[in-house]
Amino acid sequence: MEVLLLIGVLAYGSSTATYLAALWTDRLGVVRAGDILFRLAVAYWTVLMVYLGVTHAYTAGVRPWLWTSAWALGGVYIALQHRYKISALGSVVAALSTLLSTLALASDPA
């Protein structure tokens, strides 16, 4: 399970790095790449949470709350992005999601 969580953290981390690179470049393709990577990261966490729920590895404790918070934050951002063009906020949301999922990985599985 630790490997699956690490893949999720790396997915959020790659989108964070791409969003941060987009802040220093004027290329629209970098922003779109950040959006795509972030959507893929949220989709990965959606599939991972369903898998962990089915296999009963999704237990009580701090860890599920942290990654669920990161996932929910990402979902709200994606929903708002469909309505409003707020790509600049993506770097903050991706960084917070990366931080929350990293804390989940580092916390005790309980």
C-alpha cells in the first residue's frame, strides 16, 4: 500500500512542479500540462480510494483523512475551474494536495 500512496504523492508532486514551471514561462502548453497532470492525479486518487475501500485497507485514523482532504481539495478546484478560468490557483491547490498526501504517507498507518 505504501507504494500506491507514493505513486499518488508523485502524481501530485509532478503537477505542482508543472504549475510552478508555468509561473515562470509564458507558454500556454505548460499550464495545460499542469491541468492535465493534476486531473490525472485526482483521478488516480479516486481509483485508489475505491480500491482501498473495497480491500478494507481504508481504515480510520489520520492517514485517510489527510488523503481524502487532498482529494476533495482537488475535486473542488477542478469543479471551479470548469466554471471559472482560475488556472493560477492551480499551483497553490496542487502544492496543498501534495503536502497533505505527503503528510499522509509520513503518518502512522494506525
